[in-house]
Amino acid sequence: MSDLIENPPHYTWRGGIEPEKFINSNEFIAMEANIIKYIYRYPKKGGLVDLQKAHHNLVQLIQREMGKGTDANGEADATD
């Protein structure tokens, strides 16, 4: 049972690197973390639904960044 909590197979099948460790070490925000998580696990867990969840989070992140007045590289827009 603890393997399903500590090392679930849908997160460890790609060489044993868990997205949680990658996400935490890079200090991603929740939307970024969700995108990574859903894309990482979709072949082994949620399939198309996980890809749709990743897409939903990506659209939200893009909209948030566009609202900040940043360019495609995340830099402050020079027109502001």
C-alpha cells in the first residue's frame, strides 16, 4: 500500500524520477506543476483526460501571463 502512496507506478515508470521532486526542486507554481504532472502521468493513468487537464492549466497560465503585459519570453513588454 505504501508504494501506491510513496512511489506510485504512474509517476515512477520513466526512470524513477518523480515529478514531485522535479517540481519542488524548481519551485514551480501550482499551474506549472499541474501541467508537468498531467503530461508526465497521462500514458499510465489518465490518458486523454490528463492531457485535457494539462491543456486547461496551460491555457490558464498563458492567459495569466498575457494579462501581466509580458512578451513571449516572459520579459516585460516594452510598450507598457
